[in-house]
Amino acid sequence: MMAQLVFYVFAAVLLLSASMVISARNPVHAVLFLILGFFNAAGLFLVAGAEFLAMLLVIVYVGAVAVLFLFVVMMLDIDFSRLREGFQRYAPLGLCIGGVLLAELVMAFSNWRMAPAGVVAPLAVQPGLTNTAALGTVIYTHYVLLFQACGLVLLVAMIGAIVLTLRETATGRRQNIGRQHARTREETLELVNLPLGENVFEQGGFLRPKGSYYEIAVPGSYGAGEPEKTETEEKGA
Amino acid sequence: MAYFFYQTLVGQILLMLLETLAVLVPLLIGVAYLTLMERKVMAAMQRRRGPNVNGAFGLLQAFADAIKMIVKETVIPAGANRVLFLFAPFLTFSLAMAAWAVIPTGNGLAVANINVGILYLLAMSSLGVYGMLIAGWASNSRYAFLGGLRSAAQMVSYEVSIGLVIVSVLLAVGSLNLNDIVLAQRHIWFCVPMFPMFIVFFISALAETNRAPFDLPEGESELVAGFFVEYSSLAFGLFFLGEYANMILMSSMVSILFLGGWLPPLGIAPLTWIPGPLWLIFKILFCLFVFIWVRATFPRYRYDQLMRLGWKVFLPFSLLWMIGTAGFLMATGLLPHMGGVNS
């Protein structure tokens, strides 16, 4: 009785928040409703006794994926009036895609039958295992190749994301920590002797860096390799 | 009496409430005295006296602060998203409290001794970022928003290495249950064979709780106070309580994963007379002291250095250590068999 009640509460909130995801006007609210949806899905897993999956759903989707969603959506500056402009133009395409999906769903559901209780073939694992251990025994033995294939797909996606975002830009100063640690005082500073009464600024100060930033800059970073500018600065110093 | 508490529905609910209170009341008192401990310890390190006016040795200082905070006016900035603005501190606080449900203070002595305890802790600590992110966004302020974004990036980055460190501990334990993790350290605490991971976990815990030297989300020199600039009164108080409760939680995670939880150090006579919960409290206090010590000692990291440390140093190192642990356990045949709960 209690379990059923909990199930219906979770399921109702899940459906409600899922519908709010697509109907909320503010995208940040939509993402927050998505997170609520994930939570209730985790709750449903708990009711079904799959506590490992429930925790994984919360850690992976709520704790990492949705955070990045929210991160991006918060930084978007969305103008709602402009968002509606293209509605008429894109409506036919949207309807086409929606229609295809609907047809597929209808086809899938018309052939789908709920298995009567007890017919669902349980996986052959030793009794008395916690469901984490049971999942591990199945994944790392019977389905190890599929599991590794999943890993490879994720690896490819990761490499793709890095390739897309990695750009060798000329701006921004990069820090080479090894190089910073390796330098000594003799390399970086020189003591300038100054006759009495001379202007400090014309002589370049007492203890000044040897050479300019442009000479010691990491190649490719901002300001590296600008000889003319260096020349003038040296003269001025 | 026993029948009422264990067999009837009302009794079970009442028992659950009592158990929850038994954890939360000491926790909140602990938070109050942690603030005092922080100020006293920092004062001692900087050769000052610290709070010493309210009560003997300033023992009532925390309560004076609390009363001051409560009677202040709650200010909600114009243009803020009211609902989310008030929801954020509530979320931070309740998550910090909820995580305590699974912490075992003795053999089997937890409100909920669940199979996936460590995953539950990881889930709750990874949810903590929402409080800051939502607070930063709902405040409608530049400083708060930047603080929120910083905290999101920082916490997601350091969770990865925390996860990998936990995996290498779990490889040696063979169970996700916190009770089993402590019992697996009967012979030797994990901080001895896994000392580098202990350090990595501790530093990641500092980053995860936004403590110095990783307190960039609230870096007062550049962001005023970060994500909670706009908060005042009780809403600020909830953030404050949540943050300190998270510090205690992280310290207890360090104690459970690496310092043997409630187990006495050597398992010999005079040390075993002290009850388990007290040992856990000693270990938590030790970790908290180091938290404060670090704060009094180190300057704040720059943000790119923080990211570099997380992704380029800790992540590869903990991944390598995890593979090494798995290989070592497999080669020596020490790999624990799939144990049941509390076996």
C-alpha cells in the first residue's frame, strides 16, 4: 500500500515536471524542472529496489550533466520575442519530425505487451548479492564487450569535444610552471649601478628584470615575438 | 515499548524522527562550536586572543552571532527571482543535513545503514553545487553570478578526483556500505597504504567545501562575497550553517574512508575502552583542525591554477593510482570477494 502510494507520488511529480520542462517560459526554470524530473526518476528506481541505479542517476545526471546544462543556460541571454519570430517558418519541419516520432511511438506501443508477472526472466546471478554486485557480475562478464564499446563511444565523444573547443589563440598568457620554477635570480634580475644624483627612471631602476617580457614569453602567447616593440621599450628603459 | 517502536507505523515514524534529531541536534551544536573553534584556533595561530567576551572563553559567542543574524532584516534585491532566491539557502542547508543520514558513528549505528552509502554521500555532496548556482543566478547581481559559476566549475572538477579516490578505496573494501568500509580497516587504516590518495582526497575536500585556499566562489578581494553577496539575515545564516555542516561532513568522510571511522587506533586495551563514537569525533576534530590550519597558512589559489591542479594533477594521478590498486590487488590475490552487507 505504502510502496504504491510512494510510486504514484513520484510518477505524478515526474510527469508534471517533465511537462513543465517543455512548457516553462524561462529556460532556467525548465532546467530546474528537468532536475526535479531526474530526482523523481531516481525515486522510482528506489521504489523498484534498484538503489545503485538511483544513486548513479543522481550523481551522473543531476550532479554533473544538469549542472553543465544549467551553467550554459544561465549564461545565455535569451530574447523571447526573437525566439518566436521563426516559429511560422520552422513549423512545417517541426511538424514533420514530430509526426515521424509520433508514428514510431504508435508502432512501438501497438506491438508492446506487458509481460505477466513472473514471466520476466531473471538474470542468472547468485542469490544473496546486493544489486550493485549483481549488476557488476553481469556487466563485467556477459556484456563486457558491449560495456567497452560504450566506453569507446564516450571516448570518441570526448575527443570530439576537445578538438572542437581547443583553439591555439594568440591572446591570453599561458603559464609554464616548470619554466617558472627553473629560473634563478641571476637569470631574471640584474643590479644596475647608478651614479649619485642620476634620475632613477631614466636609468631603469636599481634591480630590474633582464630583458623584457617579450623575450621570455611562451612562444605563441600574447605579445611573444614582437621585436620592434621590444626595441623601443629597451631604448626607453 | 519495543513493540510500539518497531511494529506499529506511528512508532516507526516516531523512532525515525527521534533518530534524526539525535543526529541533527549534536550536528547543529557542533556547527555552532566549529565557528568558535575556527576563530579561536586562527587567533592562536596569529597570536591574538579571539572571541573572549561572551561567556567564559567566548563560549557563548556562536549563540550571540546567531541571535544577531536572526533579528536582522531579510533583504530581497529588486529584480531577483524571489522563489529561487529563497529556495537556494534552504536547499544548501537541507542537503548538508540529509547527507548525515548514512554516517555510521559506531558498528551499525547509523540512521540509515544502506547498501550504497558512499554513493549517497557522493550524490548529496555533488548536489550542493545547486544551492550556490541557483543563489548566484537568482540574486540578479554580477558578483553573485560570477561566484556561482566559479563554484559550479570548481565543484564539478574536484568531484571527479574524489570519485576516483573513492573507487580505489572501494576496490580494497569490496562493498559500497560505509559500515563495511570502516570494518575493512580493522587491521590497518587506509591512510597508511593509500597515503597519497588520503592527501588528494583531503585537498579535494577543501575544494569541494569552498574552503581556503580554494575559496574562490566567495573570494572577497574580487567578488565581494561571491554567490551570497545579496543574502542577509536567516537566508545567509542557512548558507553559513550548510557550509560548516558540509565541512564536518567532509571531515567525517575523510575519517571513515581513511582514518578508520569509529575504530580505535591500535585495537589494544586502554584505547578500546573509549567508545567508538568518541573516536569518530576525535578524528573529525583532527580533520577540522587541519581545515582551519590550512586556512590560516596558505594564500588563495588563482582560478586557472585551481583548475590545473584538479584536472592536470589530481585526475591523472588518482586514475593511475586506481589502476595500480586494482592491479596490485588482482596480482596478490587480495581482491575482496563480493561481500554482502556488514559481512
